[in-house]
Amino acid sequence: MNTELQSFDTVRTKSNGFIAVGIILIILGVLALCYQFVATVFSVYFIGSLLFIAGIAQVYHSFQIKGFGYTALWAVLGVLYVVTGLLAFIEPIAVSSALTLVICFLLILSGVTQLIAAFNNRAYPRWGWWVFSGFITLLLGILIIAGWPANSLWVLGMFLGIDLIFQGWAYLTIGCALKRH
């Protein structure tokens, strides 16, 4: 038996795990969509925690590399991470507003980039899907900025919910396919 088939058989025995994770992610995604404000605040707290931990690590590291140069700059950047992380806990609504604004600008930039790339590559088959994707991304960014800052209370939670549902659906369908084969 070749290695690919052995690997497939090993993964197939884990199909129930894929299905279970898929169901859990879908349930969490639906909860995030039902409670978008709570999911938004949770997202801000999570990002704040990551920034806080990263900042502490960077400040610590900055004093370990004194011979590397720019120690103070590294330390200041670390402190900025720590302060931003703390702000996420002190002012989660303001941070969600800032994150929402950053996301909408990224979506607009991504949509424009996709449209330019699509029109520059019209020779490829099905290039229209790239145009469609770019248009939807651009439109989403424009819709978010049009409702900003009021929509900052729910946009991150909605994105989290949608992402969890799609991830869950992927796990669920993979698990079911593995079970059938």
C-alpha cells in the first residue's frame, strides 16, 4: 500500500473529529451572528491580549539585544503594543471602531487591487470571477465606511460569525466526505 493511501486511511479514521469540530464552529458562528456586539467585544479583547503579550515580549527582547542597535526604538515599539493592548480592555468600543476603519480601508484597497489585476489579466479563463470578487470586496469596504463608526459595534462580530460558519461548514463537509469514502 502506498504512503498516500495509508495517510488517507489514517485521516479517514478521524472523520468524526472533523464533523464534531465543524458542528462546534457552526454553532459558535451562529452565536456570534446572534450576539454580534458581544462577539465584537470578544474579538477586541482577544486582539488586545495578543498585542499586550507581544509588547511585553518585545520590550523584554529589546533589552536583551543591546549590541544590536536601536534598543530604545525596539522598547518604545513594545511599549506601544502594550498600551494598545491595554486600550483594548479599557476602551473596547473605541478600539473596535479603529479596527473596523482599518478593515474597511483594507477591503477597499484589496477590491481595487483585485479589479486592476483582473483587468490586466483578461486573457485568463474565467477572469470575470476575479472582477466579481474584487467588486464585492470593494463594495463591502464602501458599505462599511458609509456606516462607520456606528457599525463598529457589530461588524467585527459579524465577520467572526461568518468566518466560523464557513470554517465549520468546510470541516463538516470534509468529515462527511471522509466517512463516505
